Amino acid sequence: MLYCIIMTYGYSDDLRNSCLSYYDKSGQPQKEVALMFGIGLKTLSNWIRLRKQGSAPLRSNQKARHCPKLDEHSLRSYIADNPDAYLQEIAEYFDVSIPAVHYAFKRLGITRKKNHALRGTGRSKA
């Protein structure tokens, strides 16, 4: 059996509840209710369908979208101990993907640019 989950994140719970309540009480077509509240017709029909299915979660009950895979403290301590480690090595150590390491660095503000001139292995400035 194929399940299709549609997540509606863009509108507040108050607007959703107001639209559905007005739609129920007024008996007006969905198109007019959508125009009145300034939302898309497909959005309103999705809300109605989700409510009929009994799976219309409110935004306040939803979990956060992103759950970090890497612990900030352990990642920072690993980088302090292994400053020249490649992303692949870090990913293998923490058993995550390379993009997960990249996004963790981005989230924590860690840059990975190495200064070859200071280490003496790169091009010298002339």
C-alpha cells in the first residue's frame, strides 16, 4: 500500500482552524473560502482531506525538521585533536555521511580551509 504524506508548514494553526471552521459553517464552495482567506485552493482541499483522514497535525505538535547527527562537543574535540583530518575521515570516525559532517561544520561555523603557506607545503607567496 502506498502512503502519501503532505506536510503543510506555511500557515499558522489559527488560520487553518479559522478556514476549516468557516468552510464547515458557511457551506460555501472551497474556491470562495480559499479566496476569502488568501490561501490556495489546493491548500484548503489538503486541509479538509487530512482532517477527514484524522491525520491533520497542528504545527505546534510537530517535531523539529532537523535533528543533528553529530554532537557539537565531540565534533569540536575531534577537530582539536585532528586538525588536518579530511571530511571523509571524520565521517568514518562518527559513522555518518560526508554531507552530514559538512552541514555540521556549517551549522557550527567551523571552516576547513587549510593555510598551506604557513605549513610550508603549498605555494609560497613571492
